[in-house]
Amino acid sequence: MVRRYFGTDGIRGRANKVITPELALKVGQAAGLMFRNGDHRHRVLIGKDTRLSGYMIENALVAGFTSVGMDVLLTGPIPTPAVGMLARSMRADLGVMISASHNPFDDNGIKLFGPDGFKLNDEMEFRIEALLESDLTKQLAESHDLGRARRIDGVQDRYIEFAKLTLPRHLSLEGLRVVVDCANGAAYKVAPGALWEMGADVIEIGVEPDGFNINKECGSTDLAQISRKVREMRADIGIALDGDADRVMIIDERGHVVDGDQLLAVIAESFKEDGRLQKAGVVSTVMSNLGLERHLAAQGIDLLRTPVGDRYVLERMRADGYNVGGEQSGHIILSDYCTTGDGLVAALQVLAVVKRHNKPVSEVCHRFEPLPQILKNVRYRTGKPLDNPQVKAAILDAEKRLNGSGRLLIRASGTEPVIRVMGEGDNRDLVEEALDMIVSALGLAAAAA
């Protein structure tokens, strides 16, 4: 079944062009009807990041939910993982996050969480899409059954306390100078607050949202500013979150980037030492570096790979009972605590390891040497270039050329007519040669189509 609205992480697009008030209204009605089961008063919790369009979408969602008889609890700006946590702890029937994550301010999105705090599965999203395409007029609530809406206080403090409780109570961050970049997004209050309460010397950047500057030259997708600030302030560590704080990147004391692969290694090894790692395995995607896989194997930890996307990582974790997973991009999922990626919780776990070892972050968080990883894109107009016999032959030849010393990943993009060709291995020149063979064959196939 082809999706019209939902992507890999909710509904997302240009605000007031794709994500319109009309669409948000119908999403509220459709999702509300889906989760209006039983005779109790139903309620939905709605959080958002700091985009200007959040006001418009929030009000439209409120109208939709209340029109089908659901009460609405509004939190204001709060991280995406906090919505999942609060929906579960407050026994809401549904949680909603208004955010386009790491995208620019003029995009926005709607992410839906069930009463268990997890994002909705494909089946539920398909059912909501079907309702969006139907006439819901006859299913609206009677006048006396309309829902109410109110803003709730204290949710930021609840989330800070939740994040702190993922660490041992005796642990203090005193003596650590921390630069935190909140991307002018959803965590601009809670992340500095949590770090300060735990005793860190906190230097804040990206904490002045104006509706337009979310993710703009800051946060986990633009690390130049925080790298400079860490060096300038002689800080021990930098923590860079994205717009909705479900991903994190770390900067060491020298200003160098520590990506999600290194963080997975740090956390997985720490969990194993403490006896907290389930099934001696970590779940990540096909994009994680082969260096991570080899390093974990040397520690007796398996790396299980999924398609790109944190939802696929979480699905595998839930299905097979793993409690550590994530992506190279900084989505780190620790299912003992969270129902989705949580940048602040992941950062606190890393800080705990730094305190335990009492060594510089550059030593603690550099667990392996990444193999050279090269990505090339080949655009095409029509057809399926990967089915071309010459392309298949080129891929086989490239694999023989690597001879087990590397890894190839060739896949069609899910969002545009592009074939993504990724290769990694011990010898960068050899990887380049292997990729050039495939790219050349793809180019000829695309031209002939």
C-alpha cells in the first residue's frame, strides 16, 4: 500500500503548503477517532518545538481533537522523547509532537505516539490515512461531548527529573565544563537545566529561539559553532542536539566530532561492563561504519543492521529484545529508559562514562578508527537501473575486487530518483575503484533508459 501522508517519521513537509491547518485538523480528527476507545474521557498530549508554524498547527490539531470529543493537554516546547514519556506516564490515549526534527524552520511535521509511548506502527498509520481520505462529518462529537483544551505546567521539570534518573543518584557532573547547543529548538530549557542540576559548569548556545532560527547554523547538523565554543571556553565536552532533541552529536575537548557510531560503542561497552546490555548485541543501520562492527565483535558484541531510519532500529530492538540501538547520525535509543531516540539521555550516559574513567573525552569516546566510507549518488529519469544486467555484473566485479576487505551498499532512494552507492574498506583507493565501476555502469544504464 502506497503512503500518501506518512513517511518514515510521521507526516512532514513545508509549513502551510504541505502541512496546512486543514491537514492538521483532519489528522486530529482521524487520530482522535482511532484512539477513542471505551467510555472514559479521552485525552491527547501535544508538544512542539520552536518553529513559528507550530502555533498554527497546534491550534488546528486542538480543533480536530476536541471536535471528536478528546480533551487536549498542551505542553509547549518540549523534546520529542518527552512526549512519548509523558503520554505514557500521564495515561494519555495519544501523544503528538509538532516538529520537523533537524529540518529548517519552514518545514514542520506531526509525529504520533500511542498510549505506550511508542510511535505508531505502519498498520495504524495506514488506518489513519484511510480516515483522512474519508468524510468524517458524521463521526464528530455531539455538542455536549466536545473536548476541552488546557495548557499544563511542570512538564519540563518532569522531563528533567526523568532524564536525571537514568543515571545513578550519587553521580555528579561537578568538575566538568560542558557546552550544550540546543539548536534553538525544543530542548532550549530542559537540556541546560538538567546539566546544571547535576553540577556541571554549563555554557549554553542555541537557546534563543525566535521561530525562525531552529537548526540554523547550530545544533547537531551544523557543528562549526559548538566546536569553536568548546575550544574557546576550554570545555571538557560539547553536546549538540537537533531541533526536537531526539539526536545528539558529541564534541571532544579538541573540538573534534564524535558521531553516533562512536557513541554506540561507548554506551554498549559501558552497559556490558555493568551487566545491563541485553543479548550482547547492538542494533544499527546499514550505514554504520564497518569499523564499529569489527570493534564490537572484538568486545563480544554483535552488530545487527536494519534499513536506514530510527523506526527500523527500534522495531528490531523491540522484536528481538535488544536495549541499545541507534544511527550514525546521532539517534541513540536506550529502550530501558526511552521509547524513541533521546539526545539528552544519551549524552548523560556518555558523561557518566567520562566521569567514571576520569580521562579526556577524546580518549574515552574514540573507541575505534572508522574505515574510509565513500558515498556517491547517481540520478536517473525512469526505470529501475539496479535491474540492469551490466549494473548487476559491475556490482559483482566490485565485490570481488574488495575481496572481503570492505563492504558495499547500493540502494534506491525512497524520496527521489537517485541510486545511492556506498562503499567502505581498509584501502580507500580500492573502495574508490570499486565504486567507480558501479557508478559508471549505473550512468550508462540511466542514459539508455
